[in-house]
Amino acid sequence: MVNGHELTPAATLTAGSGGKGVPCVVVDLDGTLIRANSFRLFIRFLAARLRRRGGWGSLAEIAGLLAARRLRLISHVRMKHPIHLLALRLMSEADIDEFTDHLLPHINIGLLDELRRLQGEGWVTLLATAAPDFYIPSLCRKLGFDAWTATAAAPTLRTYEENRSARKRDRALSLALGKGWRIAAVATDHPDDLPLLRLPDIRRMLVCPAPALRQILTLPFEEFR
């Protein structure tokens, strides 16, 4: 079970305009819905909160992880996992709500307007991100998203699975299937989302895509700014 939804093997899932169900647009977060990296912004927010509260031990732990990552001594996931667990221990609901307020100025208004237009036509919106799951529900409520899938916390690094690439695709498909939706569009900026972008018969909405993504993706797409 992931984010409250049972996973279904990818081979049994379908997507695209030829299927049945309510049309769903899957939207990436970092670099797509927001013009920033939400986890980096969160680390800054958490560090400022710890300084204000005198949490020097936790602040030193974060600084050590960031330094090790900068020196490429540890992987991104090895850095992210303990910060995720630390945040769950230290952040209140009020803290999380305040943090997601800090994300709102970074919203890609053009894309959000298009998503709201689609909602007005009966579509549903699914936020699918590798960001930690603890601040995603608050953000989705503020932006009117219908569902979300994100990286769930795990007690150990070995069991910590980032919600990206094929895993993100399979979770989005599973969630949509469970709700009677069909994935009819995908909005992203990143090559990591190629498994989603390669679903058949979908609208591909690329937001300020990297040149590499344009070169890799030979299927029809449109660009957003």
C-alpha cells in the first residue's frame, strides 16, 4: 500500500483517451507546478525554524548531510531520508501549513490556470511528485488538487523508495484506476517522467523542458512557460 492506495502491477493498468473513466491530468511538482525545488525550500525553512527554536543538534545533523551530499560522499536519497524522518518528528501541522504558504509565490500561474480550465471541463488533477509526502496534502488542498502521490516515509534507508520514474507512473496509474479515472494528460519538466510521458494517447504538457527532454521525447508534445 502506497499513500493509502494499493499498487496494481503496471501490466494490468491502462491509460489514454481511448479508455473509460473521468479524464485525469498528472502533474509533476518541482520545476513544473512550482518554479523551484520544494525540498530545497523546505530544508531552508526547517533550518530557519531550528535556529529560532535552538535546535542546534538537529541543525548540525542537516548541515552534515548537506555537506556530505555536496562533496558527493552520499547519494541524494541517503541525504533525503534522514531529513524526511527528522521533519516528521519536528514539524507540527501549523509548521507544515506555514511552509506550503511559502511555496505559493513559486506557482506556475499559467499552468495552474490551464489545470483549472480542465477541471471546469470535468477533468481531475493528480499531483505526482518525488517530494516527501508530509507537505503535499496541505499544498494540494490550497491548490484544489483532487489527489496526490509522493515519496512516503520509511523507517530505514533500504525501504525508502522515491516516487519517481516508473514507480511514479505505476503509482499514478494504480491510484487513477482505483478511483475510476483515466490518465489523459501529463505535465512535467523532467526526463525522469518519461515513463508517464510515454503512456499511449495522452496529452503531453512540457513546462520549460530541458533540451535533453525535447531530444529524447519523439512523441507529440506541447510546451508551457
